[in-house]
Amino acid sequence: MRKKPDAAFKAKVALEVVRGEKTTSQLASEYGVHPNQIGQWKKRLLEELPSLFSDRRKREEK
């Protein structure tokens, strides 16, 4: 069975690809993850990041 990556690992890889210091293919080789998977993590990061700073989130936490 394959080990399922945890959230911290996904965030680390997604942030690295967003920074643009390495290509998706380079990161895929380095971390042993398929490039399409990294693309999905990047997409999710960019979609959910704005909600991190929204006022709605603060109201939900209270």
C-alpha cells in the first residue's frame, strides 16, 4: 500500500510550486509525487487561500 501524504506535506509542496523556484516536474521527481497531483494541490491552495483572510472566517471561528 502507498502512504497517503499528510496535509503538511501537501502544503509544503504546493507552496514550493507557487514560489516558482522549481518546476512541477522537478518537485515531482524530488518528492516522488505525480506532477498532476502537485497541480491539484496548487489549484486547491490558490482557491482556498483568499478565504483564510476573509471576515467570514473570523465569524465562523467565534
